Amino acid sequence: MKVTFSLVIALFLSPALFAQGFQSAHFEISQLSDGVYAAIHKPGGYGICNAGIVNLGRETLVFDCCLSPEAARDLKRAAETLTGNPVKYVVNSHYHNDHVRGNQVFPDARIIATRRTRELMEQLAAAEVEDEKKYVDQQIADFTNNMAREEDSTKMTEHKLWLGYYQSMKSSHADYHVTLPDYLVDDSTSLKGKKRSVQLICKGSGHSESDMIMWLPAEKILFAGDLLFIGFHPWFGEADIPGWLSYLNYMKNLGPATVIPGHGRTGAVADLDEMSGYLISIEAILAEMVRNKIPANLIGAIHVPEKYNALYFRNFFTPGLTLQYQKKIRK
Ligand SMILES: [Zn+2]
């Protein structure tokens, strides 16, 4: 086969090849469809949450945007390189630091979120940074020591994930300024592009006080934000667990072919079922705790159910139970 200049150019410009060849220390690009990509966090990277990149036709949308602005700059470069279009929209699925702190690297984009997400950022984001500065160096030292001593490869990955989280947090402090959403959505909205449309849907509280998912009906691709964790314990400390379960049911009924979680590998409907099963087991543990009037100082002795022993982010389990238990016994 004669390799012509135009063939070389065509291959070079192929989004699929770009996706395979796009290198970032923070995330792995996975092509989900023509013009739709997931940026999946790499352990030790500074992205922390997964992100989505959608080519709408003349403009590009980014769904969630990393903990560290340094990783977000890579995400912006990936989005513009893969689609050939500028990023016009950035969606914050909820207010947690790893989903919003990259907003500032998209000064020309509209930042989309729910009204409540913006309020929570306004109230909490600046104080959260000041609080983080008090403990971030100690956490980096602790996880560095853990890694030096660890011999178990699974636990090593866990330490690496947490070390990456705290290093990313510290990196974000260098040049972070709170950048609030300026395009507010109360329940749902559609963004129609020349090439495709996306639906942004909020059903209220779930993982956080206000969550938003993104649904691509033609491609049956769902970006679930932190309403879905795959291979990780979810953070459920501030969750509305019944609300979260109804989100999972709603997402399942959409009939997605591909689901991108906030954390973990790309998944499918079975992973939504797994997530529901996890939350139902947490509700059962909490009901038992309430029945037995467990004193707060014994919550740390409650074991992770055996089925979930292999999940990462084990450190979420006891604080999550503690916060949910406090909420239940206050009622
Ligand atoms: Zn979250």
C-alpha cells in the first residue's frame, strides 16, 4: 500500500488515534463514541475525578474538571485537541472540590451547575481551602511513609490513590481561585449542538445535596458524576441515601449502554445495580446501629461487609457511617 501524504494526515487527524496517543500523567482518555470521550483518573494523578469530553459540533463540553488546575489544563488541552473545537461549556456535577476546582482554567466557557451547587460553593469553597492547608502536608507525609513500608500491592494502590489526592490538593492551593458557575439549572436542560444534544438532569439530592447527571440519548451514554463509584467505596457521609437510590433507579430506566462513574472504570447498568446494593447494605447497617443504640466510639469497630472488602477508598467507610448515624439519631 502506497502511503500518501494525505493518508498520513488523515491518520494523524483521526480522533481515535489521538485518543490512544493523548498522554497525560493525570488521566487516560477513552473514546466512547465519535466525538465523546471519558478522561479516567490515573492512580497518583491530579485529576482525582473522572471527566467527560463531548464534541457538540462547533463547540465542546467538559463534564467535571479535576481537583488540580494543573490536571484541568491537561483536560482542556485534551478536549480541544480531540474535538478541534473550543470548550464552551463546563459542567460541575456537584460542589465537591475534585469536580469544580478546574473551573478557572476555562475562562471563555460557561460554567454550568445547579443553583444549590453554586450556593454550596459560595458558602464553603474558600473556607475548605484554608482548612485543607492545615492538614495536607501531614497527610502527604503519612501516605508517603505508608507507601515506603507497604508490601501488599492492593494496599499500595490505595496509598498511591490517597497520596495523589493530597498532592493534587496541595497543587491546587498554589493558584486556585474560586470560580463559580454562571449558568444555573434548576432541574434539567438540553444543550443542542450541530452534531449532537446532551441532557443535563438534576433530581435533587443524592450523593450530595444537589447532583447533576449528563445523558446523551442518541449514544445512550450516561455520565453519572459521584452518584456512581466503580471499584471504590462511595463517599456517603453527607448523602441522602433514599434520594441516591431513586437516582440510580432513574438512571437504570434511561437504558444506558455505557455509564461513566465519578470514580473508577467505565461501566454499565450492572454497576448501577451494584451501587444500589452497596447503599442498601449501608441502610441495613445503620438500621442495626440505631436498633442497638451503638455508642459513637464503637462505630470504628464495625467491619466493611465482606463483599466490599476489595474496594478502594476504604477510609470513607467509618466517617460515612458516623455522619449518617448522627443524622439518624438526631431525628
Ligand atoms: Zn463527590
